[in-house]
Amino acid sequence: MQPETLSFFDKVFQVAKQIPYGRVTSYGAIANYLGAVRSARMVGYAMNGSHNKDVPAHRVVNRKGLLTGKHHFDGTKLMQQLLESEGIQVKDNQIQEFEIVFWDPSKEL
DNA sequence: CTACTGACGTCGC
DNA sequence: GGCGACGCCAGTA
């Protein structure tokens, strides 16, 4: 609810931090919530700075439910382990029941 | 200062 | 219905 003075970059962190436990969201969902449907790439890129923040980037995946960003984590297996640790079923870098664990900020927020 | 790339997604053909 | 190209903003070369 901060004024739009915050950069697109910062808004992503605000939403990502609000992702509930055991839930995941997609870059496009966040971008859509921010009103920048065409800027889904920026959402993922913003996560580059999420390492220093309390942003659970491991809960953010692409529209297909693929752990595309796992490569940017400390370890390629870290992201999947974190998701499984939260009760999310992950198979071959793909989230199972993605539509069930999916968390839409524009819908639930 | 200019150009290219990048955790994606939508539109176009 | 499947494949290709473009677009968003910011950071780095």
C-alpha cells in the first residue's frame, strides 16, 4: 500500500513477502497484480536482490510451476528441498498440484 | 553513453 | 494448435 514511489523492483518484494506458508506464486501473477503484465521478466530479475531480503524466492516459480530460478539459489537442490519442506510436492523441478498450492496476490490479497 | 542480457509472459503468425 | 518474436525495467559490460 505504499505509494507508487516504490519501484517495480521494490513492489515485487512487498508481495513476495506476503506469500503464505505452503503456497507458491508465479512471476506473472505478481506482475499482473502490480499492473505490469508485460513485465513478468522484471519480477524474476528483482529476485536477484531478494537474497538479502526476507523474500522467500523459492516460493516464486514461473507460470508452468517450474523451478526456473533454482539455478540462482545457493544450491540447485535447495529450492526444491525448501518447497518440499513446506509440504509442496515437487517432481523434477516441477511443482505438483501447482494449481492447488498456487497463491494469487490479486485474488487472495 | 550505447548495447545486451535476464528467475517470464503475452501477442502474433 | 504449435512455434517465433516482442516487450517490460534495471543492471552490467
